[in-house]
Amino acid sequence: MNGILDIVSGLLMVSGALFVLAGGIGALRMPDFYTRIHGASLTDSLGPVLVLGGLMLQSGLSLVTLKLAAVLLFLMITSPTASYALANAALLSGLRPAGYAGTPGEQLEKGERS
Amino acid sequence: MQAVRLVAAIAMLYLVWVLWGALMKTPVWQLGLVSCVLVLWLTLRMGLARNDLLGVHLLHRMPRYWVWLVWQMVLSNLQVLKLVLGPRSALQPRVVEFEAEAGSPFALALLGNSITITPGTLTIDIAQRKVTVHCLTRETADELLEGSMNRRIAQVDPD
């Protein structure tokens, strides 16, 4: 039983690490700013889920597992927020992605209010 | 009433701090208490302590959504993994806009973050209900515009 658990958690952690590696490769290989964020987002979606999932299997039913779950929950909330902040800051400071014709909302709202 | 809420908030924060592995030595637990008060003060100072921010009453509908979201994450991670390792000519970046079905701050934050956390789609702007998303390929854009994520979030937060 223990052997199987070890193998499964090892597989989870290794595949999570591979996703993080692929995220790094993606951030380097992609052609422009916004697509680079897409590449890097591999690092903070399935990567930590798999790595922390593997660690949870190692720690079993204990307080450590609860803490790992909390870490995962906070990561799942904060990392997309950070990606959004990065992309939105780029958009508002004038870097327009290809095929974008609109006006960023914040500028629009400010314009409408004044 | 406000005082009760503040004390309750500090008690909650301290409970979390204890759970995080508190050392019950003399200078340490007082420092924990101080940090709880500090967090509360910062939160009040930023004006984030509004009631509408956290959809606690919606929490019971979240697990079902999370299960669906994790499955979507698996699918889109594999999709983007292929794009990252494959030829660059497979990329067809585009920007799409759509209206969110649920307009509460909680639902909009959940929608924006859910879009961003599934690789291949990246929320770049939210204004009122108009969500602007940068997509890596035509397929990811089509999947998003098909609207199942939007509908599911409207089910989680139906007001």
C-alpha cells in the first residue's frame, strides 16, 4: 500500500515539475508579451496542483495536508490575479495585442465619469 | 456592532494563525496577535472590508464548480503544452469580448480568474460586465465564447 502511494505521489510531483518546466520553456519561446504570459501560465495552473497533490499524498491525513490544501487554495486565487494585473497593466499603459480594437475599461470609465 | 465584527475578525485571523503552526512561547503568541491586528488595520485602511466582497453564502456551490474547473484546467494545460513545445505557426492569438451573465463583484472576480487560470485564455480587462480575453488559438477562443464557464458561474452566483 505504502509502495503504491509513494509511486503515485512521485508521479504526480514529477509531472507537476514537467508542467512547471514547460511553463518556463513557453515563457521563453513565445513570440510576444501576451503569448509569453500564456506560456508562463502553465507554471501556475496544473503545475502546483500536481506538486502539492503529490506532497499531500506523502503527508497523509494530518494538519500538514490541511496546510498544503490552504497553500493550494491561496495559489489558485492569487496567481491568476497576478497574471491579470500584469496583462491589464500592459494594456492600460498602451501595449495593444494584435486584433484589439476597443478601449480599456478603466480609461473608458474615467472618461465617462469626468 | 462594528466592534463585535472587528473582534470576530481578529479571533478568526488568530485561529488561522494558530492552525498555521503557532509556537505558544511568550514573545511569539503576542507577536501573532499583533500581526492579526496589523492585517485588520491594513484591510480597513484599504477599504476592502465590505460585505459584498466575499461570497461566503455561495461556498456550498463551489465544490461542484471546482471539480469542473480542475477538469478544464487539465484539458487546457495539455492543449497549451502542445502549443508550447510545437511549432510557432500553430499560434493564432486573438482578442475576444463577451458579456458576463452574473454581474456581482464576486462572480466577476471568479470568472476573470477562472479564465486566466485555464491556460490559453487570459483576461486582460473587465469593465462593468464586459470581459476582454486574450486567446492563444482559435479553438480556445471558440471554447470560451461557447459560454459554459460563463453559465456555470451564473449558476454559482445567481443574482
